[in-house]
Amino acid sequence: MTGNHDYILKIVLPRVEHYDVIYKQIVRKLELFDVSASISMEELKHGMAIPVGYVR
């Protein structure tokens, strides 16, 4: 990775309210200097695989 990000976590939760619980657990255990979050409300694509039929 390049740029401003050191780590990216992808967390799937049943409700957006659960994010606060996870965030509080992480900041209690680690010294963080900057945290940002992006929340997706729906799944557009699952997985990273590319179907073989699309490769030319």
C-alpha cells in the first residue's frame, strides 16, 4: 500500500451500531494517532475473485 493508510480493516457487522463497540475495543488496546471510517450500508460485491470468462 502507498499513501496515508497503514492498515485497513474490513469488518462485517449485523448493525452499524456495533461499529462503536468494536472501535472502543481497538482504541483501548492500541495507541492510535488518526482513525477514519467508511461505512457501506449494502454489499455490492463479495470477494476479490475475477471470473475466468472475463479474462482475455
